[in-house]
Amino acid sequence: MAAMAAALRALGGRFRWRTPAVAGGVRGAARGAGAGQRDYDLLVIGGGSGGLACAKEAAQLGRKVAVVDYVEPSPRGTRWGLGGTCVNVGCIPKKLMHQAALLGGLIRDAPHYGWEVAQPVPHDWRKMAEAVQNHVKSLNWGHRVQLHDRKVKYFNVKAGFVDEHTVRGVAKGGKEILLSADHIVIATGGRPRYPAHVEGALEYGITSDDIFWLKESPGKTLVVGASYVALECAGFLTGLGLDTTVMMRSIPLRGFDQQMSSLVTEHMASHGTRFLRGCTPSQVRRLPDGQLQVTWEDCTTGKEGTGTFSTVLWAVGRVPDTRSLNLEKAGVDTSPNTQKILVDSREATSVPHIYAIGDVVEGRPELTPTAVMAGRLLAQRLFGGSSALMDYDKVPTTVFTPLEYGCVGLSEEEAVARHGQERVEVYHAHYKPLEFTVPGRDASQCYVKMVCLREPPQLVLGLHFLGPNAGEVTQGFAVGIKCGVSYVQVMQTVGIHPTCSEEVVKLRISKRSGLDPTVTGC
Ligand code: FAD
Ligand code: NDP
């Protein structure tokens, strides 16, 4: 740690800080600077998935690059380092806690395989959180080293536009710096939203910005929301043995295939997660014993309900981090509804030399790999003579619920809406992972379906896989689907036995046939 601190001081020592008074003079100089006289070829605002990828690629292409990144602590006071949402409060800690929960299931399976494990095995949140947080901190450090090695200047400042080529950065202590660049990329991502009109929401609730950094177990938890963040968090909390309730106002996983989404929540419910369906919260208050009393409205009965929890986790969506950027000073247009930045297919904003990538952009998937690829391709177009555009079609994704759900392409509903019921064929199977047999695990929700055009050779429009390691399974098939694979070609592919993936290449039963899709035999 001491070596790390010394190295960080060395990195910090090269910053060119200005006091606000001095910065006034610099501002004039920066404004007057013509192309070629500006500080950097590329300035990236936001050191998350997209911003770092773009900055590193531009530096590899020999350009002078700077990244500014600043994390505003959560309302609860949680703070973290370089790397953005995915590294600190998203994919990475989430997947590790998901793994911790899955291990609980494997420990319960173990005696069936001959391991003499005394049951029940208690879980220590403190130990898990510390290990996860240490890994995240090592990634923060790794990002700083990578930037340094590639000669990308890193400034830990909060950025706002001064004009269309100049950005003012303000450090934690109030020191300011002015940076000018020929090209500017905005990659400031988003932050969790707190629900409006719920008394006590901000005071007593936490979000995904806090859950992974809690030192103590959250205890009995109410998770409000029913999309990726809500179901993933509720899944691992339940798996770690915590009393967990999900409050869902409408449907689970809006935008996903609804048959699959129902199976996801069915599996969670059968493994201990409680669901309050059709309910919306109205108030959170702290009781004298420190517990949180939540009041909600049950929209189906019109009645009021209450419950007591140790933690309330809001997972009701995210808002783009655009408020402090002073975008109007640069003339960058945003959507009046979402405040997300409007871009064209080249990721260019309304100001031609200012670009935006990742979660902060209107209409883009909020996923790390899309932000990373968009960032790399943008740098290659700007500085590498490339004209390749980011293709946002057929982006695969996985929801890391206890039974993982991976998908790519169209849902059954979308396929029918686009092509008509008569032109769509859906092949499906209920299967039992081999690993489930010995411990006698229930496999009722292990299900796979492939959505195809009916007309030969039956182009595959979408694949939906619910089962263990869905991310690993879906990634491979996504290549084929991206390349336009047909059902006929999938059926000509030899399976790998015994795996869950092979169920995809064995999909013979169509929904239309009405035959039982349960896989029997091995
Ligand atoms: P971010 O990674 O959010 O980075 C933006 C950075 O800019 C931040 O560091 C921010 O502090 C900084 N910043 C903001 N404003 C300023 C400013 N004015 N000046 C300086 N810096 C600023 N995606 C997946 O693909 N797989 C997953 O499993 C997955 N799990 C997730 C789990 C959770 C709980 C959450 C919340 C998200 C998850 N995501 C996942 C989504 C993924 O994290 C995001 O899509 C991704 O991080 C977006 O990258 P980005 O570069 O757009 O922004
Ligand atoms: P989403 O916007 O996807 O979902 C918000 C959820 O909150 C919905 O279920 C919505 O219900 C509900 N909701 C909204 N407002 C309220 C309210 N006032 N009261 C009660 N419920 C409310 O947000 P997430 O935060 O889950 O995810 C954001 C993005 O992050 C995702 O789109 C995804 O791209 C990314 N992500 C990716 C992951 C992965 O790749 N595995 C994991 C986690 C996040 P309704 O449907 O009724 O509007």
C-alpha cells in the first residue's frame, strides 16, 4: 500500500494545477488557442468503461490524450476510485457477489457428491465485502497504471464545459484546471435514480452505489424495482441467506422476452425471494429501534401495506450524469425527456468535434462492452483512418440472477410484432443440467428457446437461454447470430457433451407443434 501511495503521489506530482484566480488568465489563453495550439488532441470526460477504452486507443494511435474522472459520493457517502460504474459499483462487484451466492448453492450440493460439509454453513458478509472491495481497489490501481504507461494524462477533477473546446476541472479541494482539446468525448455514464414523491427515500434508502461497499450485512432487505439491477441484487442477497423482498410495480425485466422474465422471477420465488407485485412505495420512516418501516400502495387491491426492513434498496433506474457538465456552454444538445446526450451514428453530438459514448447517450444499451467498443471505434475513426461504425444490433446480454438469463437478438414478442405470428417459428426445450441430477435440484425453469423466421433456411432472430452459466453460453452463440446463422446451420452444428450449451443445437420441438419440449434421456 505504501508503494502504491508513493506511486500515486508521483503521478499526481505532474499535474498542472491552477488556483481559480490564475485559471482566469489560462482561460483566455485556452479560448484563443487555435487548432494545434490546444493542450490535447483528445480530452475524455469520464474514466469509466467507454472513456478509458477511447482514451487508451487514441493514445495507442500516438495522440496526446487526457482523461478527467471524478466520482461524486453517493447521498449515503459512498465513494470509489477510477474505472467508472462497472468496476466499482456495477458488473464487477455484482458478479463477485453473485458468485458468492452461487457458492452457497454448491455447498448445499456438496454432501450429495460425497463431501462431508457440516450444514448449515454460515456466510460472513464482512469477509466477502472486504475481498470484493480489495479486488475493485486493485482494478482502480490497474487503470491508473495503464493510463500512465500509455502516457494518457489523468486528472481527478469534475469537469464542466467553458466553451466548445475548453473544459474546467475542479478538484476535491476546490483547485481548478482548464484543459483544451481539439476533440472532446463525453463518457460520464449515469447514476442511480431515487424515486420522486416517496417520503424518506433519499434519507433512509440506499442504491447500487452503496450496496457493494457496505461493511456490514444489509440484513432484511426490500429491493424496489424489477429490472436488471433489482433482480440481480435481490438474487444474490437471497442466495447469501438474507430475507429479501422485491417490490415490483408492473412487469419484471421490461424489454426482455416476457416468458423468460416470468421464469426468472418464478425461479427466484421458488428459491426464497419474496415478491410484492403491483405495489408502489409511498413512505419510508425510521422506527425507534433503527428499522425502516415502508408503506406502499397495492395497486391491484387499492389497499395500503406496510413492512419493516433493515435496508431499502432503490433499483428504479438510472439518470445520466449530464447536470454538471454545462453542456449549454458548448452547445451540446440533450433529450428534453431523459437529459441524455443526442448523437448520430458516428457518436457525434450537435457540436461536430464533441462526441458522446456509453450510458450517457440517448438510445444506447447501458452495457459495458457496448461502451468499450463504441469508445475504441470512435478513437480509430478519429485518429486511425477507420470508418467503421459501432453496430448496436444483436448485442448479447445476461441477467445474473441466481438462474442466469442470457439472450441475443429479438424476443418472441418483438419477432412476432415485426414479422407476424405466421412467419415466426420458435424452437424450445425444458432441460435438466447434468449437475442438477445428483443433488436432486429442481430444474423447472431451465429453459431455452430460439426464435427463427419460419421460411427456410430459417434465419435465427433471437436466442434465449435460462440456466447455469448463461453468459458463457450466450456469448458463443451470439457470434453465429451476428453472422446471420440459420436454424438449419445450428442443427448442423455438433454439440459438446455433456453441457447445457448443447441443448441449443438439439432444439427440435417447435412451439407450433404443441409437442412436449421436455428433454428426456441424456
Ligand atoms: P461509467 O462507467 O458510469 O463511467 C462514467 C465516469 O464518469 C464515472 O467514473 C463518473 O464518476 C465520471 N463522471 C461523471 N461526471 C463527471 C464529470 N462531470 N467530470 C468528471 N468525471 C465525471 N453492464 C454489463 O455489461 N454487464 C454487467 O454485468 C453489468 N452490471 C451492472 C450492475 C450494476 C449494479 C449497474 C449499476 C450497472 C451494470 N452494468 C453492467 C452497466 C455498466 O456498468 C455500464 O453500462 C457502464 O459502466 C457504462 O460505462 P460508461 O463509460 O458509459 O460510464
Ligand atoms: P431499468 O431502467 O432497466 O429498470 C428500472 C426498474 O425500476 C423497472 O423495473 C421499473 O419498473 C422500476 N421503477 C422505475 N421507477 C419506479 C418507481 N418510482 N417505483 C417503483 N418501481 C420503479 O434500470 P436498472 O437500474 O435495473 O438498470 C439500468 C441499466 O443498467 C440496464 O438497462 C442495463 O443496461 C444496465 N445493467 C446491466 C446489467 C447486466 O448486464 N447484467 C446489470 C445491471 C444493470 P417499470 O418497468 O414499471 O417501469
